[in-house]
Amino acid sequence: MDESGDRNAQGKGSWLRRRGSGRGSQAGERETSNNLAGDAGRSPAPGGPSLPTAIWTDSHCHLQDDPDPAETVAAARKARVGRMVCVGTDEASSRRAVALADELSASRASDQAGGPGPSPLSRGAEVWATVGLHPHDSKLGLDQVVELLEELIVADGLRRSRVVAVGECGLDFHYDNSPRGVQRDVFAAQVALANQHNLALVIHTREAWEETFSVLESEGVPRRTVFHCFTGGEQEAEQCLRIGAFLSFSGIVTFVSAEELRQVVLHCPLDSLLIETDSPFLTPVPYRGRRNSPSNVALVGNAIGELKAFEPEVLAAVTWMNADKAFGLGG
């Protein structure tokens, strides 16, 4: 988009709209987001939940791939990252994600102590898990992932197991590590699992947009759907938002080569926006070339805040609330 087109878009308001949205201009979105940030900073009503202020949520990371997940989570908490969604890519990594969510979440200690524990502002970070099969590994078959979900349901239930989503799953026609027909079948089955268990759906799609939307249409779009590490253009973003999905942006927004993606970020409605690290991958500027970690999610948030002319505290508060809606995290 050229400069004149960008100015026109800003003057008319965002060209991206979620289904059923009645938002007007970006000025209106700014007013709404400031209200949200203000709400997040107020004291809760008597007997109500404690609300966090300016604490980041990393909506997609892979702590299983970290040499010391406990140290990484502790470092993230010092960087004001209050929550992380640890994402599975096959049966083994999904099982590990569930284990880490149980071992590393601050609320686990509170539960064991028999009390509610300190507020989210003073306690450690919360870790949640997803269970799924990456399109690269679709050729392995979905049976073991389904068995893991069933095992968790029988043992503790998905909520007590801290499982909030199916994925990451989808289609990747760039590498074609699994046959495309197999990818489609396995993706469709995972969409059905998300619908069956009322879980969020975390989608990985690369060079397969038309087919991705086709599968979603045939299976039914889950009520809560997240396009992880969104790298599509304006048309793909419009389609995602039309079906009510969230767009999750990673450190790619800080890359010099990602100007088109920054234009998408600029016009993405705030209530449809999530931020992630995809750690240990996609380390943002200025740390490219190093191993990524959830601590860097603030760099993504700050970059998006600069693009959209919002203070970091506003982006942190808004994306915290969006993660609540997208994954049903609560608290």
C-alpha cells in the first residue's frame, strides 16, 4: 500500500472488520482501547476477580523446546509476562506441554496450599497448554493425539489439565512435509475435535489459504479460532476476520522485510489482535540470530504499539483481554 492509500485508509477507519463488528474509525477504537486499559487498572468490585494491569500474554510459544523451561518462565515473569500458551505439535510435545503447564503455573502452588494465593500482579506466571498435530507431521496420523485428549478428559478433565486449544494444526504447502491430501484430512479432523470439546483452534497455514478456508467452511469454524503467526496479506486478513478469527502476530512484525505485514497490523481491529513469540523461533529485532523466548513478547507488543500509536500498557491490557476471549483463560 502506498502512502496516499495508507492515509485514505486511516481517514476512513480500519478496512478490517470482525464479523458483527460495529466499530467506526480508528479514533473510536482508540477510545475503546483506552477504556479497556483503564478498566484493567481499576480495583475489582468486592468479591470480583482481581484484574491485571500491563502484563503481557504470549499466546504461542514452545517451552518444550527450551533447555530449562522453569528458568525461562521465571525470566518471562520478570519481564512482566503473566501468561504463556505452550503449544503442542504432536503427541509427545503436546504431552510435554500439558506437563509443563501443570508444573510451572503459579496457581498450582495455590491449589496445593488450599487457597486462592496472591493476585496475578504478584504471583508467578500462568502456563496453559494446547494439544495438536502440526501439518508437517500429519503423515504420522492423529490417533495418538486423540488418545491423549481422551486420557486427559478421563483423568482430570481438559480444564484442570490446563488444555485450552487444539493445535497447532493446519496446512503447509510450502514445505509439503506431509502429502497435501493427508494434511487436509488431519486438519479437518482437528477442527472437528475443537468443535466437539469446545476448545479454541490454533491454525498454522502457509501457502494454503484457499484450502484452509475451505476446510473451515466444511467443518464449521470453531467459536474461538486463532491464526497463529499471521503472515498473510490484506485479503487473507479480511477473510480471517470475516469468520470471527483472531490474528496473532509474532516478531516478524519487527523485520525490515515485513512492511506489508505491518500494514495489516496497522489496520487490524484491536479486539481481533493477539501477540506471540513462537519461541524459540522468530526472534524479534534487535535480537535476531539468538534463541527466542517468551520474555521477548514485549518487543512484539511495543512494535505493534508504535504502529498503532498506543502506549505499551494499552496493548498489554487489550491483548490480555483478547487472550481471555480467544482461549478462555480467565483470571
